Amino acid sequence: MWSCDRRTLMLGLAALPLAGCGFRPALAPGGPADGLRGRIRADNPGDDAGLAFVTRLEERLGTPQAPGWRLGWSLGIATERRGLVAELGDSRGQMIGRLDWTLTPEGADTPVARGTAERFVGYSRTTSPLAIRAAAEDARRRVAEMLAEAVASELIATAPGWMDSAP
């Protein structure tokens, strides 16, 4: 029973600094990005990596119900071979993703926010072509999801500066 009380005490002590600094969730009612959920519509994806990007973005920001802004984006993912082993070839691969984005109010032409996100992820390359392909596809999905997380975090953090521009 003492260990249960100890856990409660430790959790309470861990939350204490957050309460003292005025922390509040950004997307919560009254938070700095309140009203953002479900208001951003991303451009349609053109491939599996784009679909992974839009899906993760909607998980973070909500499926657009009444969009006030349009997120235009351009995703590029490059593959690099790494980890050369004598007589076996390369043993590692790296996916490097770059996403340029603009946020424009619906019905307007001038963006209110723009940015670039870059992320990379590594994967193992084996002697099996099927395993290499599966690992590479998984790495493409992961880098697209990481880019979505970066864009969502940027939009949430900067929302107070551009949210008033909604039509």
C-alpha cells in the first residue's frame, strides 16, 4: 500500500511545477489555440506518404468539419544508402523528408503562415528485396508522420498570431 501512495505523491509532485507556471493545454477550451480543432483542411494527398501525412495531421488537429484555413503542402522524400559492408553492400538506408507548407484562409490568396519541416529516419537493408521494400515503405510512412507532427506543433504554437485572420 505504501508504494501506491508513493506513486500518487510522485505524480502530484511532478504536476506541481506545471500548475505553478500557468500551463494549460493549447487546444483545450480557453487555450491559446482554442477553436483550431477541425478548422484546417489540408490539400489532398497524391501518394501513400502524402496520405500518411494528412492522416496524422488530422489526428492531431481534427478532421475538418468547418474549415477556415487551407494547408497547402509539398512533400519530398529522398533515399540515401548508408552503412556499407564489404562484400555485402549497404546495410542501412535513410529517408530524408522535407515539407514546405502554407496556411491560407479559405477564400483568400495570401498565406497567413508558412514554413518548412525536415525530418529523417533510418531503416535496415537486408539481403531480401522484399524485406528492403517493406522497410523502405515503413520508413517513408514514418517520416511523413513525423513531418505532420512537426507541422501540427508549429501551427498550434503560432496559432495566436494568425487565428484572427479566418474569414
